[in-house]
Amino acid sequence: MLIEPYKAASSGEELVKDIVWDKTLSVDVKEIDEDHRRLVELFNILTHSIVEGDSANYIEAVLEELISCTVWHFKHEERLMLKYGYEDFVEHKTEHQELIASESSTS
């Protein structure tokens, strides 16, 4: 599971650094960048909650929110790709499906 590597952080040593949004992460599509910023924010909340030893229920709630937002984002992104005729739509959608499948197999 995703959480296990972070449990070792109870010593106070910083094992995980926040993902900091900058223009190198931008795809130059405002709607998609906004989605990505939210996903980065949720990922940072998740890693902090694990390192800080928050309750398993809280961590699970944040993880579920991250997964839910990711699934929603993929559908949003795919809709925009179709609208604007993105050339690599099929390949990109396949990547999304593989990511969702890999997460499902680790939960």
C-alpha cells in the first residue's frame, strides 16, 4: 500500500518533500493545470498526514478523496482532449486506465 513507506518517518526525519507547483508542471491549459494543482495539494496533505501520524481513518479519507479527484480529473481531461482533437487521445486514455487499475490492485 502507498502508506507503508511513510510510516518510517516517525523519527521526525523528513523522508518526503512537498511537491511544489511551478511552471515546469504546467501543461498550459488552465483547467487542467487547476486540476493538477488540486491533486498536488491533496498528495501533499496525504503525505503530511502519514508522516505526522494522523489517524488511519483520516489518512484513508484523504486517500479516498485523492483517488476520487484523480478519477474525476481523468474524465475531465479526456473530455477536453476529445473536444480539442488531441492526437494521442487513445494512448493517454490508456495511461489513465492503467493508473486506475494499478491503484485498484494495491488497495
